Amino acid sequence: MRYPFQKMQLDADGFYDLINTWAEMQLVVTKDSATIIGEGYTYEILKAFTALVFDWEASIPISKEGLGIPEGSYDLSRMGDKVHACTSEKAYFLPDRPVTVEVVSMPEE
């Protein structure tokens, strides 16, 4: 069965409620961008993406404006109502903000 969607976007008021397993997510910060990647989405989000796209990959671009996090890859950790981007040496607060989740089909070859 061919799935009808090859790409889709999900607009959300914030990304905190989209993620269930923070240990499965990372923040990647480059000179030009900041993006959350991984597979730790909530069950409902995983189910919806799989029903519409099947083999998919999702990312959450984050505005770098006011982020103040140096370039690099960070593990994400949530404690209470706050999320931090962490290295073995330092943790940076990552505030919740409106986002657009980008989902693309990644069919097996």
C-alpha cells in the first residue's frame, strides 16, 4: 500500500507536549540552525505519523533567536516543567516555544 503523504508539517504551540521520551531526543545546533531530532515522540504523535507517512523521519527546527546555546549536539532532559540541553559539562535551559514539526517519508530501498 502506498501512503498518500511524502511530507507534512505539524504546527504546535510548543514542543514539550509532543515528546514523551526525552532520552531518545537530541538538539543539534549549527552555525545556521537548531533542530531537535529523535524518536521520543508521544504515542499519539507516533501513531499519527505512522498512519499517514509510515516510514518517516521527523525533526523540530527551533529558532536560534535568544537560544544562547553553542554549536554542538546535546542530550535533552526534562525535570518538572523545564527542559535542558545537556553535555557532560553543562546544561542549557531550552524554553518551550511554538514549532513546526517537519515529517518526511523515508522509504526503504
